[in-house]
Amino acid sequence: MSFGQRGLPDFLRRDRVERRYAELTGHTAQDMDFHTLYAALRHAIVMLRVAYRQVHFGEVGVPPDPDTLILHHDSLRAMVQGSYWEGPGAGR
């Protein structure tokens, strides 16, 4: 649950996507935690640039912790720290 919304809990579940990918290609996906983190980091960089533009044009102020300008920074931090994938279904 994010932003007080239920979201789409069964949409594009990683285990199902990996299984379907293997069925279609005959290859098992490897190192998915790394690839998920890499994609999240690239997304964070793009969104941070958007936030910097908002600051530059006066649409938002600079928060006390500039890291909060990164969209979903708590999830990204958990990925980097290795706690995002802990527990049943955590972060997936």
C-alpha cells in the first residue's frame, strides 16, 4: 500500500513475470534484484532531474532533506540497503 492506496497488488508480480518470461523464451531470468535496483536507480535519476527543474522554476522549495526530492526514495533506499526484498512479498 502506497500513498494510502491499495494499488494493483496482483499486477505484474515479479514471480509471475519471471515465470512467463522463462516459458516464452526458454531462459531463466538471472540477478533480478540487481536489475530491479538498476531500473529503480535510473528512474530515480530522471525523477530527481524533474524535481530539480521544479525547484529551479520556483514550483517547489528545497526540502530540509534534498533526498526527499527523489520519488519513492524510501523504496530505493531499502533496495540499496538490501531490506526491500525481506519478508514474504515485501517490496514486490
